[in-house]
Amino acid sequence: MQKTRPKHLEIAKIRLPLPGIISILHRVGGALMFLAIPFMLYALEGSLSSAERFDTFRSCISNPLVKIALLGILWAFLHHVCAGVRFLLLDIHKGLELKTARLTAKIVLVVSLVLTVLIGVLVW
């Protein structure tokens, strides 16, 4: 009997469940924060070094594109924290049932987005 196996995966047709998407976003958020570390440290050092550099920093972050980038980093941080708490609970075998895992994945997504919007509105 000959098996017919696909020659290639059709990535566009593969649908991950929400917990899988949350897991991937957790990794993306961690990578984004890691890549942002040098820029954030440079901005912090510049803002603390002198009054002129602080004024330059303030004018830089008033740019809408920079604000959107900072919101992206804020979302990455908040999502990474929320998903990290979820994964810690999964590690101690809490919420392993399918229904609970899907619910906690939805909660992580909603909470991280709501916190990003709330903090973004307060800071913007």
C-alpha cells in the first residue's frame, strides 16, 4: 500500500488554536523587548545626562511613529507578563483542561490589549 503524503505544507491553510497563537506572541514579545533594550537604554542614558538631551528626548518621543513603536514595546511587555503568568500556572498543572486553556488564552489576549490601551491613553 502506497501512502500519499503532501509534498509541501500549505502554511496559509494551517490554523493554530488560540493558545498556540498566544504562545507564539509570547515569544515574539520577548524577542521584541530584547531587541529594544539597546534603544531604551540609550534613551534613558540620554534623558538623564543633561537638560538639553532631555529636551531632545522629549521632542523625539513626541513623534507619532515613535509613540506607536513605544506602544508596541509596551504591548510586548504586558503580553509577555500576562502570558508568562499563564505559562507558570500551566507549569504547576493548573488550567490544563482544553476549555480552561482556551479561556486563559483569551483572557491573556484581552488583558494585555486593554492594559496597553489604558496605559497608552494615560501616557499619550
